[in-house]
Amino acid sequence: MKVDQLFVNGDIHTFDPGQPRASTVAVIAGRIVAVGDDNLAEQFSADARIDLGRRSVVPGFNDAHNHMVFFGMSLADVDCSSPPMRSVEDICEAIRQRAAETPAGGWVTGAGYDQNKLAEGRHPHARELDAAAPNHNVWLKHTSGHMCTVNTAVLDMIRETPVPDGGELGRDADGALDGLVMEQAQSMVRDLVYPLTVDRIVDAIDQASKRYLAEGVTSATEAGVGAGLVSHSPIELMAWMEARKRGVLGIRANLLVAVEALHHISHAEGEDSVFTLDGGIHSGLGDEWLRIGGTKIFSDGSLIGRTAAMFDPFEGGGVGECSCGFFQTEPEVLRRLIIDAHKSGWQVCTHAIGDRAVATVLDAYEEAQKLYPRYDSRHRIEHCGVLQEHLLDKVKALGVIPVPQGRFISEIGDGMKGALGVHRTPDAYRQRSFLDRGIPLPGSSDRPVVNGAPLLGIHDMVNQRTASGEPFVPEEAISASEAIAAYTGGSAYAAFEERVKGTISPGKLADFVVLGEDPLTIDKDGIGQISVDATIVGGNVAHDLLGIAN
């Protein structure tokens, strides 16, 4: 039998319970047609015969929650992450250097700063940014994506703009605006420079695709397009289509449409209006490369920014009434959006991090299901950051899929522990608790909030240590096999794609990753250092460190 590609001599972990190990994979038209041992290779001829050199192979990694366009754009921003930044002064010096290269009156943008990791333990102040770039507009994006800091020139441009609901502007001890712009108020800054052109979005997708493929990512869910806080253009869907048409969309993309892009549409007499995109489009439209997934709704903010909606105050103080954070979307409005989207056929994917926000979203999902029963709706809670133990059974009963981020444990775990305190940290970013109750667990990064390389996320899911070396929640640790299953089969299930992704099995898309070490046998402290030697998408070698395609 003739096939397009024949991959031989591999040490393949298929993650298919019926055939867990193999050495040979045969591919036709981007799909796996056979998986087996060395003898299988003798049954086929192939246009391309690729020797895997006995290297370890696993299914392609699937990031269930990321911001690919933001990441691609951030590659051109001043890197304000820590390291390399250790202080506010370090950030200001970097801004000063970028301003020297930027025409006066232009924008100097930075990304990735985290006040929890700076020596001063605070956000940069507008006055400090003024001194660093007196003739420019300065916009520094917090690593969480839930706030930013700007200089006085930008404050002057938004000073008279009403602060939108679900947003706040920071003030210093004298009551003056200090440059901090939180949650929905960020739209005031974004509106000064957005929407982006289609070409710029396509370029961001191109740049991000190259990095993703180098890290073994073959699929990802883009957590918000088309409107609202995470959008880049009202025609963002067109930009994704254009990226595919130009051949620069290197990975398979599942797009979550921002709820702000939906609207009620009346149609036939006697039928209820639907809450949807024009034409009645909802979850599932598209193909194996680009499809519309769910709708993305924001309920609250972030832990390290102390804006997540909590039942009790943040340790050491926070923002919002009683220092308990706040809702970006008022609970009654949130409830209505969830019910309308559920009724209209959407997979609802709600960002909820604080325990109060998570509980509120679960109540709304439960009500929506009671009012309009739907089989296998698979609604998601993006992050599901702080979940009280008594609600685990409710998550299971409702069939809700939590989407936590393992890499948060290392990169921002110390900040999360500081915000929650000892008594609440065990409720944060659960994973073992989900698996023990039979709740699906996807793998995701929320990139560019943290480094999105899947092997780093898998490392942290297994090791449960913060950047300072302190344990996070050791009881929530899972095995390397379980973590890889989350980043493959778990993420596929979260996107209704388990029939075509998640295992190396006949009928599935031929997406897999060739690794420099076996992640299932290496010492767990070494998982994050494993190299990605090759990435195969649809049978084609899309990333190749070792020249296996030659």
C-alpha cells in the first residue's frame, strides 16, 4: 500500500489505551491510517520515509487557552518581564532606551511586567515613565493582561473619558491618577491605537506560529476574538482566515468569539431570537485548521493583580470594595449573557478566577441548563483559579470543563500565594482534584501571561513548585503521563475535537511531537529541559531541528 508519509523507528507513546506503544505511523492526506511495530513498516511504500531515530514521540501539544495574536505582537514590545527586570528603575531604563530609537510623539510599548517580582513591590508610576520618555506615549502591559500602566501623556488623552463599568483607574496617596489602568478601563487606552490592520494581525499569527511549532504546539484555542478586552479588530475573524490563506497559520486554531460580538437576531415569526453572530453562526463552524469554538465571557480579573472577585479580602489588601476584587461583568448581566448564549447553541467559556466569580458562573450554568436542557454542552470555566472544595461535585454534575494553567504555578505562583494566604492557596489551580473526580483536565498556558512552552507547563503540573522553590499545592501534583494527556486529549475534549486529536491513532490527524528525551521516564525535575526535536502537523514536518525530513 502506498502512503504519503511513513514514520519509522520511533519510540511512540500513542496515548491510545488500545495500543499505548508503537514504532511506526503511516499517513495519507494528513490523517493517520495505521500505527504499529517495526513489522508494519514493511507493508507500505511511501513518498516520504522518515526515520525517527528511536526518539520519544507523543501527540501534538494542544494549548487550550492562549492569546496567540497578543503573543505575536508582544515579540516587538519592550520585554518588561522578570527576569530580566528586577526593579521599576530597570523597566524605566529599558523604556528610556526604546524611546531614544522612537520618533517623538510615537508610542513606546512594553509587556510582561509583574509588580510582585519588582524590588519595590509596586507598579511603575506615571511620573517615572514621564521621566524615562518625556516626548512619547508610554503603555506598559501587565503580564496578567488585566491591567496596564501609562504615562501622563496617555492619561491626558483619556482623562475626560468615562471609565467603563468593570474598570478602575489607580490613584496615588494624594488622590492623583498614578497611571494604573485596570480591567475594562484598559479599553480607554486600547481605543487610542486599535483596531489593528489585518496585515499586522496576520504578521502576529505568523510570528507566533513559528514559536509554537518550535515548542511542539500543533493546536491552540485563541481565548477571545472580534470584540471586547481581548480583541484586536472587529474583523479579526477575517484576519485569521487571511493568515490561513497566505499559508502562515502554522497550527490548528480554535477561536473563542468574544461575547461582545454577539447580538440578538429575530427571524421567523413564532421563534425566539437567537444570540449569535450574523447568519446564526455559533460553535463548531469551520474545519480542521480553523474553526469557531465557544464564546468568551469575562466575569472578573486576576489573582496577582488582586482584581479577581473573592468572597473574602485579599491577603494584605487588594482593590475593589472590601479589598475583595470586583466583577468585570455584573453578576446579573453575566447570568443573562450565559443563559442567552447557552440557549443559542454556544459552548460558553467564562473567565472566572476568584472563588466568588467561579461560584457565580457555576450557578449561571446550572440555571441555563435547567431552563434550556442541552446534552453535552461542555461549558468551560477559563482558569477556574480558586475553587472551594465543596463545589467540585457541582463542576462534575454539570459537565463543566475547568481550564487551569499549570505554568502559573512556577512563574506567578509566589504572587498568587501572597494574594491568597496560606488558608486559601490549597483551593488554587486544582488539577489532581479534577482528575480524581473524573472531571476532564485540559492543558493550557494563557500565553503571553507566562511562558507558553507546553513542556514547561507539564513540568509545573508535575512538580508543583514556585519560582522561589517553594511548594505550591503538592497535593494537586499529577504524573507526567497525566499532564501530557491533559495537553493532548484533555484539550481536544475541551474543544469537541477528541475524534480527530489527542492520540496517535488511525483516523486521527497526523499531529505529533518528537522529543529529545522520554518525558515519562526522565527524572521529573528535567521535564522542562526536554528538547523539541521535530513537530509534525498533518504528516508534514513543520519544525525540524535534526533534519529528519531530509
